[in-house]
Amino acid sequence: MKKSLIIAAVAFVAIATLSCCPCRKGTSKPHKPLLQTAWVLQQMEGRNLTAEMKTDQLPRLVLEADGNFGGFGGCNSMGGSYKMTPSEALSQRDISGTMAFGGMFATKRYCPDDKVEMEYFALLAKVDSYTIDADRLFLFADGELKLVFKAAE
């Protein structure tokens, strides 16, 4: 009897602690729409780009309702087309699904250091799914998180 009371008390404390955890405070925010939102790249394969680059140099991505996308790679403007599972394109409720980018193109400005841009373009071409959590967009390839974006203010 005493043992089951201790287990129940520990379970209660664990549940109460997890429900008040600061890491969960942002989850009640509404999800930003996937389409027509300017997404700013924050992380690339776990690397924090916001610590390495100026804000105006961070790559950006905007998905249009017509199946095209545009953006900025850090030096060059870029664009192309994307495909996703139909239900995600039609509903604001859906927060994850499949996605693929294709027909990508970019301007050809001279960039003294284009390593981040080239890696970004290569990873974007491999994307096969996404998830949105509040103001964050997560892009995956083969089940691995590759790119993390934040909705622009």
C-alpha cells in the first residue's frame, strides 16, 4: 500500500512538472500558415546559422499557393516549384505532410563565400516532408531533420 502511494505521488509530481515545463509554453501558439509566410532559415543540419550570419544574410523561403516558391539563398535569389500532399495545401489545420522541391533556379551573382548557399540549395532539393510547430517550419529528408525555419516578423 505504502509503495503504491509513493509511486502515485512520484507520477503526480512528474506529470505536474512536465505540464508546467518552460519548453512546452510555446506550444499553445497558433500555427503559422505554410503558404505565403516568409520563412527564415535558423538551422541547417543542426548548425545554428543565426550565430554565424547577419540576419539579412540568412536564407529565406516563401511557398506560394500556385505550387511555386521563391526566396533567397544568402547571396542569390532563388525559385522553383514544389509538390506536397494535396490535403496540406487546402487546409490550415494540417501541420505536416510530404513535400518535394524541383525545377530550382538561382541568380548567379558573385558571392565571395557561397558554401552556406550551396549547402542550402542541395538540402532543399532532398526534402521529402515537413512539420510546422507554431512559428517554426521543420524540413526533413529520409526522416532526418535538415532545415529549421522561423516565420519572419
